[in-house]
Amino acid sequence: MQAKIVQYSFLFLGVLALSTSAIFVKLAAAPSSVTAFYRLLFAVLVLLPFALFNVDNRKELLGLNKQQLVLGLISGAFLAIHYVLWFESLQYTSVASSTVIVTMQPLFAFVGCYLFFGERFSKKAILGCFIAVLGCFIIGWGDFKISGQALFGDFLAFVAAGIITAYFFVGQKMRKQIAVIPYSILGYISSIVFLGVYTFFKDVSFTNYTLPTWWSFIGLGVISTILGQMIFNWLLKWLSTSIISMSILGEAVGTCILAYFILQEAISWQQGIGIIVTLAGLSLFLFSKNRV
């Protein structure tokens, strides 16, 4: 029970940190692929000392077998595609709408966990999932009918949701074998390579950005990735992809609140109701899963 409390506490911290992602992306005046590239590059720069100077982490990195290397490359490819699609979606639709759609990943996670990991869900857990998803749709519903351009952004975010779920499935398998830092380093570096090649062929500059944009890159790397996504990577050793994906629905709530204070994006009564519904659904799901 005490272990669960610790895990769920870190889960809350990860969701809170991840909620800053869309804010930093909006503040970064740079192409989506460049933003994703520097997000992971700064994260790797923070992690490298822990990988190189820790004996256990260094041994694991040097001792990776062929299957682990291949899975790491696949993991990095999924992450690169996810970031490009999601960051690009923010060019067409609002922070709230994009974040809501990209957090639809539980729909993919439930099916995948059932088919590939044999995970079963109680009726209360399924009900909690649908309530939380309903809350997210309430939050972003106004954006879904603004224009064709907004709908295109929503579509990109939806595809990104499926891709990031696949990333977590790979992580759920790999985290049973290797520690979080070697796993994250492997995936992030391979993702940086994919993003670097993609950006190069798009003929986009890697430099000539404003100081606020560079600070946004650093914020994405340190806060959104190290304190956010990497916490999820760490928790995958004990928690399933379905729990991680469901918890990330809380990102829509956190992002709406942060967008209100930082970007001056108003929270309507409709979004307020959606926030309450989402939190109620998440609470029911997590409580039900903890009792299964």
C-alpha cells in the first residue's frame, strides 16, 4: 500500500510537469521538429552524467543486446513522430484542444493492454475511463467546431495519441529489463537522430532563435521531459500503460489552468465543468484499478 502511495505521488508530479509541455511549445518561436529536437537534446544533456558516471547505468548501456537496441530505436522513432505531429497540431488549433485530443491515448492503451498484455479491467475502471474522456471532450469541445484548420490540428493530435501509446507499450516491455536512465537515454538519442535528419531535409535552421525560445527548449527538456515523461518511463516498471495513459488525461486539466495564467487563455464555464468531470473519472479509475 505504501509503495502504491509513492508511485501515485510520482504519477501526480509527472502529470503536473507534463502539463507545461504545450505552454512551452506555444512560447517557442520555432518549427515543430526543431522544438522536439532540442527538447530531447537538453534532456539527454541532463541525463548523460548519470549514465556515464554511474557504474550500473554505464554497464547496462554497454551491455545492451541486439533486441534491446532495436526496441530502443523503435521507441525513439515513435517518440520523434509523436512530437512532430503533436507540436505541428499546435500550429492549427488551441493549446486546450490539442492537449485534449492527444490525451485520448487511453482508448488505444486499453485495447493494446487487453490484446498484448492480457490486462483486464473492472466495470468501475471502464466507467471511470469513459467519464474522464468525456470530461476532456467537454474541455475542448468549443475548438472542435471552429474551422477546418482546427479540425486538421485535432486530427494530427489524435494520430500523435496513438503513436505515444505505442511508445509506452515498448517502454512497458523494456523497463522490465533495464533501468530508467539507460532506457531513456537510448530512446531519446535515437529520437534525436530521427528528428535531426527530418529537420535537416526540411531545410530548417537549427540556430537563430530568440533567447525566450531557447529558454522554452530548456524548459521542455528539464521540466516537461525529465520531471514529466521520464517519471512515466520510471513508473512503467510497476504500473501498466493503461494507468499511465489514463493519468495523462490530467494533463488537459493542468494545461488549461497553466494556459489561463501564462497565455491568458480564458477558462470558460464549459471547461470548468470538463475539468471537474475529468478529475472525477480519473479518481474512479485509479481507485478501481488499485482494488483489482
